[in-house]
Amino acid sequence: MRRVLARMAGIALLGAMLLAGGAYAWIMGVRAAAPPAPALAYSVEVLDRDGRLLRPFALDDGRWRLQVQPGEVDRRFLDMLVAYEDKRFYSHPGVDPLAMIRAAGQMLLHGQIISGGSTLTMQVARLMEPRAARTFSAKLREMRRAIELEARLSKREILALYLALAPYGGNIEGVRAASLAYFGKEPRRLSLAEAALLVALPQAPESRRPDRHPERAAWARDHVLARLKAAGLYNEPEAEFAARQPIPRERIAMPMLAAHAAEAARRERPAAQTHRLAIDAVAQTRLEELARERVRELGTGVSLALVMVDNGSGEVLVRVSGADPLDAARAGAVDLTRAIRSPGSTLKPFIYGLAFEDGLAHPETLIDDRPARFGAYRPRNFDRDYQGTVSVKQALQLSLNVPAVVLLQAVGPQRLASRLGQAGFALSLPPGEVPGLAVGLGGVGVSLDALAGLYAGIANGGQAHALRERMDGAVTGGEGTRRLMSQVAAWYLAQALAGTPAPRNERVGRIAFKTGTSFGYRDAWAVGFDGRRTIAVWVGRPDGQPVPGMIGREAAAPILFEAFARLVTRPVPFGPPPREALNARNADLPPPLRQFGRMAGRGGVGDGPKISFPPDGASLEHLAGEPLALKVSGGTGRLTIFVDGVPAGEPALAATYFWQPSGAGFVRLTVMDAAGASDSVSLRIREPAGVADATGLLSGR
């Protein structure tokens, strides 16, 4: 009898060895012939500057499937998943023989499936290639595919596939999409109750959906908690506390921050899987909340938009177009931050900036605010009243129309439009139209983001950056930094705008800002900046219909101040004044700058001075150390020469002046007489060719 038993044992052992050897050979053969792992389609994601999700886009069939790596998921969830689903995941070759034998034994003993023998790798294989029926041959194909996956992918890569493919009910696939849909957060930090629910749902995703079957979802979660507590993953009090947590009964909408910016990024690069924008998700969230709160107070059909730009880089940190992109009554589908509208008085600071740069005026220069006619054009102030003689700074702070038009006539509307265009923010005019004096009061088109970029240029010392939407370097309107105005002119403007009367219950000087109202009360604007950021606000009807009584100071300025208050506790101060800035009272200014002459004008008016050499637009060679001649004719009394808005020496009586350029580059020369009349030319100074070549050789360029 013993010999028979021994012989049977030997035969069984031999059979087991042959079976094991055959299985090993089969597995090795499958691994050797394994095809490459198939590529998966994932939802396109738009991220903020720090990698936070702004908006995902569903797949073409409506499913949400978001990429996720194990390192981006709570470690406790991963430990629970492996302990519950596949405790030998990190050691088996894709198929776990012990689990298969256990599952088969349980089925024979109980007559039904008690626990499955599928590994996580086998589940990934089934999710990637769904089987039509649960047959033995289908199971063998699943096992073969799992072994092939193990041959081509690491355990971490296989786990990442499971985390992306696991079904969670409806059109939700993967743990990341499930965490966002049921908990409204990324899966980096999950509570014990949340982790247990996410482990339990893929077993029966439709019958356990928490938004449809919360009782079943709670039962499944508690089953996972009890089983893994027995396995020693956590203690009794933790499990009891987790079991008392409520089950989420509603799905949360996927994030839709910066909806229009996300749509634009996807249209721009349709083949990209991930888009990284310069937007700051925290600031975007706060200003979108502000927009939702304020739009309810604005009336039927009225919407608003906000743009925030970093002064030093031109990066668009916030772009809010309306309160809700799905609100058809307020044209929510239209990106109002890029819409061309009439800017009202918001272009006035750039008129003053050019006047400061040309040496035509100083913030303390006196100017008349009286009725004036420019041909058939007769501008009036908003309140139909006049202030008499005021300082240029006060004229800007009070947004007086007549002084702005007088200064625009002096600097030239075409030059204003050209300068803004050269800075990367071209004004919009009807075909065939040329800029006229009405440009200064809003008779032109401009977008909200262009205004934000222009004001950021003032805050950045006169250097305007092209708007940067992406973190990969792509910009709107060209590359690099461009000169908007001189550093001195920009500093004068910042100081003047910081003194603009603030809205009710706000403190003057908190930010530098300007408001504007377009003709017919169609657009209300407010643009402000501190030492770091610029925010622009627009309020109006998207269809362009008037909103009686809507003005920038009352409709847009309070939103601007509230936006700064929600983002910063204390605005960043402006930098120190440039060395060339003239900080003086009116009485201490050079005589030509004390009172702006009524006959002032570019190109000379009446008996005003005229620069006869060099001509406007000339390109002159200059050898270091040698002065250049400036010839002037006409003018009243002593003449003052300005180089880029800075006086060059004391007023004098002469026909020829000599001045020393500071180096190669562009420069603007202005001559002003004692009556305030002036003339200006723009020049390009370049080094002689031989000198430039020698310098290049010496410096190794």
C-alpha cells in the first residue's frame, strides 16, 4: 500500500513538475512574443502655471479619462487597493497561480464564485480589450494579454493604467476623474472613507454608483473597511470613524476654470494632450467668484470681464469672461476679454505720457480747461462743466477732456496710435480711417486684454511686454519687450494715477488707476496697477446696447478695487523715481514747462520753433565723444532742449545747439520756446561701421 501511495505521489509530483514546466515555457513564450502595449486616449487637460487642473475635456465618446501616476495618488489608497485586489501584485508575472487555485477551490466548494482570481494586470488587460462574455477561452486570452503587458511594462506603468482605466460608474473612468466627480478634489489627499469607496466602486461600478445607489455604495465601502482592518492596515477607531462618514450623493461637475482661455489654447494646438497656461488657478478662482457675485447686481443682459497681467513678464494671470460661460442671456460663450470695444477715457494716460516724454508738459505744468474748438470738433467734459486752469496731473486725475485733446493735438493722434501699435497693442479703426483727435476720448476700438497690457507697460517703467498666455513661451502679438514711453514719463503717470479719486469707501493711493465710459453708456472700464500686477475690468452688454447711467467710476472701479482686495492684503509699492525725473513744484519748473502754451503743437505753429536739422526720422552716425548739432529756427525767447523728455541744459538763445548722445539707439529731441510752442523729431543714432566692427571683435561677439 505504501508503495502504491508513494508511486501515486511520485506521479503527481512529476505531473505537477511537467505542468509547472509547461506553464513556465508557455509564459516565457508569451513574454518573448509580446507586442508593444497599445496607446490609450486620454482627456485633454489645460493646466495652470503650477500644474493645477483648470479644465479637462471629455473624450469624443463623452468619457472622462484623466492621466494619473501612482505618485499623484494618496499612498493609503494604493496600499488598500493592492491589499484588497492583488496582494502579490509586485511579485507575480501577470497571473497569480495561487489566487487562481483559491478561486477555483471556492467555486467547487460553494457552487459559486466567492472571490475572483484576476490580478490587477488581468483587470487592466480586460479594461483595455473588453470581452464579450465570461467564458474560459476569454479568461485564457485575458491571462495571455496580462503576461504580455508584464513583459513590456513595469509594475508602476501597469498600476498607472489601472488608475486611469478603472470604471467608476457612468462616463467616469480612473481614480482621478472619480475623485474629482465625487469629492471635488485631486486624489493626492484622500480620507480613509474616500479611499475605501474608491477601492470598492470598480467591482460593480453601476450598481454601486453613489449618486444613484448610495446605500449599496456605503455597504461596499464598509465591506472594504472591515476586510482591510482585519488585514491590519489601520485600527478599529479609524475604521469606525470612516464608516460614519456620509456617502456623496451627487456628482460634482468637472473643473471649468478659465473656460475661454482653455478653449483658445486647445484650438491653437489641437494635437496637444496637455496645455500649460500662465494663469494662476487660485487668483482665477477668486476673480471668477467675484464676477459671479457682481454680475447679479448689474441688470438683465449686462456682463463683465476681467484680465490680470504680471507687469514684469506680460503673463496673463487671470482671464475672466462673464460670470458663466453657459449663460446665453449674457453671451457667456463669447470671450469678452478679446472683444473690440470703445475704450472711453482709458487711452488718456498715454497721451499724457507722450507729452511728458516730449518735454511738452510736466505733471505740475498748468493747462487750461476751457471751451475749445478744433475745426468742427468741439470736445466737452463728461459733466459739461470746465475747471479753468489746472495742473496737468489734476487734468488727468479728473479725466478732463479738453486738456487731453489739446495735448493730443500737440503729440499727434497718428503718433499716439503708432506708438501703441509699436508696443504690440494696435488700435482698431474702420477700414481707410486714420487716427484723429477723437481717439483720445474713445473714438477707436481696443480690447480689454490690450488695455491690461498697455497699463502693465506703464507700471513696468515704460516697457511693454507682449501678452504671454502659455508657460512654453508663446505670446500674443509678437515676441519680446517694446518701448511704450520713457521711464520718466511712465513714473510721472504712475504717480499721477495713484492720486485719482477713489470710489466710495475706498482709499486713495491704494492703486494707480483710470476709468472710462464709452459714448452712449455702452462700455464702462477701470484699469489699475500696483508694483507687480495690472487688472483691467470691463462692464457692459455684449450686444453693444446702451445701459443708461452706467459709467466706469461707478460700475467698473468698485469691481477693480475689490479684485485687488481679494488677491493681496497690501499692494506692492512702485519703485523709486528715475534719476532724470524732475520732482518740483510749478514755480520751480523751467519757464517753458510752467504753463502749457495754447499755440503749442508738433511741427511748429505760428512763430513757434522749428527743428531744421536733423530731419525727423533721420539715421545719424555718431562717434563717441563728439557732439551732434541741432539747428533751430523761429521761436519766442529762450529755447529749452529736451532729450527723451529730459531737459538738456539751461534755456538759451541760439540757432545751433550741440548735444551728446548717450549711445546708439532711438532718441526723441524736442525744442520748446518761452511761450510753450514746440517741435520734435525722432532719430536713430548708430555707430560708424568700422567702430562697430572693432567693438565686436574686442568683445568677442
